Amino acid sequence: MSEHTAQQQLRVAVLGYGLAGSVFHGPLTAADPRMRVAAVVTSSAERAEQARAEHPGVRVLARADELFAAPEQADLVVVATPPGSHVQLTRAALAAGLPVVVDKPFTPTAAQGAELVEAAQKAGLLLSVFQNRRWDGDFLTVRRLIESGRLGAVNRFESRFERWRPVAKGGWRETGGAEEAAGLLYDLGSHLVDQALVLFGPVRSVCAETDTRRAGVTSDDDTFVALTHANGVHSHLWMSAVTPQLGPRFRVLGQSAAFVKYGLDAQEDALREGHRPGEAQWGADVPERYGILGEGENLETVPTDAGAYESYYAGIAAALLDGAPLPVDPREAVQALEVIEAARDAAAECSAD
């Protein structure tokens, strides 16, 4: 990897150009003034043309091996492929001497994640996991309210990613196994568990229920996880594709007040529609979806903080160019995977009973 000054742009190589690569990592790295998408690895001719149109001058490679054979042409690798390939590709990138960002879920098992963390430490290379929903506007609002003491001591934290998709789309997320990190416990649970750990720290017990509700689906599509944190807070996490009426995104119950918020952060939809960070109203919520804070009849509307997915890659640039701390420590992703594995085991015990 070449040496940089603060004025130089990091050359980013994105492995995979499906949803993760084209909607999240490509646009968000390109939006950072200290980064540019220099290479995309995809075997799809259609996605190759898409990458060339969206990132003029980009090199498009059919295989990751081509990239790793000339590592001096990149400064950062983003692994945006399905999670079943994360371990192999991350190992290869680190072996080539390249820093790596891995999309979530980090790896199919916590043990694999720990091995990658150790490999990066031995090589002296950056390794981070893309936990972008730490920068959801609604989560930033919840975090601010908790840290300000407006709720008092929190008793229970409820968090939901619910959807109404009664007809399955197909694909590895719905038909794959644990070795592919398929199912909602891994896909959406990676966000929900991460957020709960960020807010309330490690857990001492995990309970869970997982179900497969839809025809043609073999992985979980309706899951509930209950965490008891070491500090006594209870986190109740729902992830579902079969919810005809959606519950609140957040419901946080404290000893002084509660906060209730409906609706998902809008940044993913905005990225899908071609909007980018820096545009007017980027990350803004609509007033009708602002949350409500208070107790009894003493209630107030709380404007949602602006979402900021771009903060993740700004943090990666600062870590590589300025020596700043990582925006997401990969050891935190390993801890989240340990909770997910405990939830999977607990659900299996309940179903066996």
C-alpha cells in the first residue's frame, strides 16, 4: 500500500456489486472527499456496466484474485459479497497487505470473526465491520435521550425491524443455512443486537424464538430475541418479514419517561433512489414520524436527529490517514455474533422442548 498525505484519496476496491456494493458501499465511499471507488470486482456483465456508469474510470475485475495479485493498486478493500464468502476474501485481502472493511454480518461464526481480528492485528492492518445503522437518525436520537438522562434509568429497550413480505423473494437469505449466515437473525439481528450492545453493554443471558412462516423459505423469517444485559437492562428485539401491521421501531421505557418512535430511517431508501450524502435534507426524518417522549399525559414530540451513514467511511478515512480510532471495532462485531449464536442455540432448545 502506498503512503498518503491528508490531501490524497484512498483508492477503494469494492468486492461484489449487488445490493451492498452498489447501494451502500459504492455511493458512500464515493461521497467521502478522501476516498474514490477505484476498482469493482464482479463477474456479472450487467453489474460491471452499472459500476462503470456510476464510477467513471473504475477498473472492473471479474475475480478477486486479480486484485490481490496487484495490491499496490488499492488502499482499502470492501468485502460486500454474501457473508458465506467473507472469511475467505478477508483472509486473502489481509494476506495481500490490504486494510479491509467487511459488510455485516461479519462472518457466519464468532470464532471465524475472532480469527480474522487476530490476523489483522498480526499484520498491523485495519479491519472494521460496516455497522451503518449506528448512524440511523432514530438510533442517534435514542442514544442522545438515554445519555442525557431524559428517560431516567432504562428498564426495557424494545427495537424492531419488521416488514410485510408474505411472498418470499428467494435467494440465499431465505433458503441458505447457518454456514451462509442466512435468515433474519443474522441479517437484521446483526443490526439490532449491535445497537443494543452499543447502548447497554454486554449481556448475561439470551432467550429467543425463531420461526419459518412462509412457503419456500428454509431460514428464519420471524424471530424474537430477549437479552438481559449485565447492567440489568432488558432488550427485546423483533425481526420479521411477516408482520401485517408494524410495531414501533423503538420503544424505550425508563424510570422517568418513555420514548416511542415509528418508521425506519430513510437513508437506505434514499440511496436506492440515487440520493447522496451532502444533498439537502439528507438523513432527515419527516415530522409526522418524529418520536414521542414523556409519561402519562405529559408528552412532547422529539425531532429526529439527522441520519449520517457517511460518518462511517469518514471514520475509516480518518483511521487510515490520521491514525484516528476505528468507527467500528471488529471485536464488537464478534461479540454481537456470540449473542446471535446464543440466540440460535436458545431457540433450538425451546423448539426441542
